[in-house]
Amino acid sequence: MKFLKYLLLTLVGLVALVLIVALFVPKTFHAGSEISIDRPADEVFSYVSQLKNQGNYDAWSKQDPHMEKQYSGTDGTIGFTYEWKSKKVGDGKQVITQIEPNKRIDMHLYFNGSDVANPSFIEVTPLSPTQSKVVWEIDGSMPYPFNMMSLFYDMSKDFAAGLQTLKSILEKQA
């Protein structure tokens, strides 16, 4: 009986510790990466501005190939919406909010039914007539106590992996 009492007290103590630590962990996050691609900027932008293409290169679609995807609107235009449902990576929605032709596409991401927008963008900058720099970033917030996850998970690695896959796809089209 003493063992169960100590076990219960230990579990309560661990939960309390996690909740206390979560009070001091930032509730906002920033993630992203950049890469150079040996393709002209207009070709790169043409590909990344179509959100239906994102499943070909993002790391999350590779983690769950059975992800349910739904699209509404005209791809590559403001208001286009991409929604997904996944038991492995969670549910969400992505909406195009702004487009600067051949340069930048801004989006809002909503995770797991939240109505809080997490701004994201993909920006394409020409480095030369045949080479481009692509930057893909997100800023967002995570509610308490889920903000603890930021101590154990680096989303920037997923962005870097996605951009590496994008590079492979686009450079093979040459």
C-alpha cells in the first residue's frame, strides 16, 4: 500500500512540475528554413504558390501518406483553402491571405480546430537568372500547457526537410 501511495505522490509531483515549468516556457514560436534552388525564381514561385503541390514536398504529408485532404477555391489565389485530417500529424487548415506575384505567398494556418491564425509565408528571391533562394517560415502560438512541446520538438527541421525535397523536385524538372 505504501508503494501505491508513493507512486501516486510521485505522479502528482511530476504533473505539477510539468505545469509549473510550462508557466515559464514561451507560448509563441518561430520556425523556418531557407535553401537555394537551381531554377529561375518565376518557375519556383509558380510551383510553391500552388498549395496542392505542397503535399509533394512538405515533411508532414510524408509522415502520413493517408492524410485526408480537401481543397476549396482556386489554387494560387487569395482565399484558397487547404484542409487536412490526420491521426499522425493532427488536423488543420491553411488559407492563402496575400500574394506578391513571383515573390511571396502569405498564408494563415489553423491547427486542430483552433480559430487562432498562425501566419506563414514562402518567399522566393532570384539569386541569378537560373538560381533562387526560398524562405519558408511560420510564427505562431501554443496554448498552455502544450507550449511545453516546444522544448522537445524543433519544427525548423521539418521546414528544412521540406525545402530539401522541394529542391530535389524542381531541379529534376530541369
